[in-house]
Amino acid sequence: MTESLMLDVLARLNQIGAAVIHLGGGDPESVTPTLLMIVRSATEVVPGSSAVIYTYARNHGFDQASRVSSERTTNQDLDDFPRSDGLGMRAVERCKRVLSYEEKDVTINPAKVTAGAKAMVCYPLIVADETLGVLYIYLHEDRPFADLELLMLENFVNLTALTLSLARQISLAQQEQNRKERELRRLRRAGMLLSSRSSLKEILDTILNMALEITEATYGIFRLVDPGGTRLVMQSFAGIGLAKPATEALPLDSHSVMGMVGLKREPVVISDLREAPWNEIYYPFDREIEMRSEVAVPLVGASGRLEGVLNLESPAVNAFDRQDRYLLQILAT
């Protein structure tokens, strides 16, 4: 490699690094331009090559819409989407670089061969032991990759992996922000609805239905403490398809989930009601429907007196999280 080419490579790496730092500031508009810069720079480092990036998620596989490329052909009809048994998936499974001419049982995607590819290297893009995507470099010359070319490509691989990691963090942050905004709108709506209700029954029904909507739960019940302070008496319940809802009063003790929450005055999120100790104290909401997860919060007045318990349930496992518990605590207050 000549000194001029080395300086050009270092300048490109510096430019890409600056773009990645800018991306770290939370600018979603710079993700695709940064990836384009990477694939174009990679193909200039390896003469006679083209490059393609696809993102990957363990539960969803490769994302066709994520494709970013620097192509030698103008034919946009070639389908180079990663195959389930292709070299890209092999790189993902092995968590290391794959060279086409070192693999005897898997060939280059026929679409890329049609476009002139004669050799290929595929790198998994890994951050914190998680594969976020793959970077393909295709050689359109009848030769293997030089060791120096592969070494230089490693730098682009690391920058690409970091870019995808930051892009994912930005996406998750945006989703979290959108979710919080939706929840705030729902809570404001709940406040307006509550202010228009006149009776305790109407208020409890409204709160329960808002709780179901906010958490996307299936079933819910309000029980308030009786005048004697020893039992939780049903005041409101809701759910679709209830056959025989268990609405009787429950003792305020540790022999049921709602009783325990009221006794300890501590909220609880249960991912699976079949697991101990919940399977021993769960009191069926409806004996005809198997519930698998539950969230319950105590209603504690300003004086510290227990007023009741708000309880939501779902036939799905792990239907609730700490955020749901937090929202229920707001409604309970």
C-alpha cells in the first residue's frame, strides 16, 4: 500500500469516526448516511469490490428494508437478500468472518454471481455478544482477498457494528419517549374522566377501565377494605368473556395475592402464576379461564390507611412489567 493510499484510508476512517460520534448525539437522520459512507469507503479500500449491509435480529432474522449498499451494477432487480442457509447466516452462527472460497458446501448468492461477484467475505457485526447485522464485501476480480485488505476491512466492521448499536439505542429511546407520551395523554384523559364522575362506583369503574387500557390487560378487579378492616370487598370488575368471575370478599391476609398486597402494602408483578409461591396463594379470577400473570397495587390514603387493592390479570405469561406497576400506582393514588 502506498503512503498516499494509507493516508486516504486513515482520512476515511477519521471521517466515519466523526460521523459515528455525531450519531451518538441521538441524530436518527445520520444513520443511513453513515452506513453509506462505510460501504463506499470499504469498496474503495478493496479495489474491484462492492459492499452490502443488512441488519439482523435474533428473533426476526435479517431485515430486508435495512439494506445499504455500494454497488458496481445499476440493476436494482437482483435479489441478494440473505438466504437462511447462505454465507451470511453462517457468519452469524459462527460469530466470525466467512470467506466464500474457504467454504466448500455453500456458494455465493446467485444474484451476486450474476452481478459479477467472484469471491466474497462476510463479517458479522457484533456488539456485546449480540449480532446486529452483517457486512458483505464482494470481489468482482478473479483473485482472493489480500491479508492487508481483510485487516483494513476489520476497521470498517467495528465502525459499522458501533453505528448499528447506536442506531438501535436511538430507536429504543424514541420508542420509550413515544410510549411515555402516550401514557401521559392517557393519564390526562383519566384525570378528565374522573373529574366528571360523581359517584364512587363510577370513579372506580373509570379507573379500572383506564388501567386495562393503559396496560393492555385483559381482566381487572377493585376490592376495597370493609368497615371492619378485615376483608377486601369487590367494588368493580371488568373483562371480556368472563364465565364465573370470583367476586366474593377475600380475607386481608397472606393467603391470596390481593390479600398479601393489602397486608404488606407493597405492589407486586407476577410473571407466571404457575410458579411458586404464587401458585399456592393465587385465588382464581375466573375458574373457567386460566390466568398466567398478574399485577396488583395497594390503595393507600393520605393518612396511610389502606383503602383497597387494584388487581389486573392476563392469560398471557409475562404480560406486565415494572412500568405497568408504576402506572397502576399512579392510578391508585
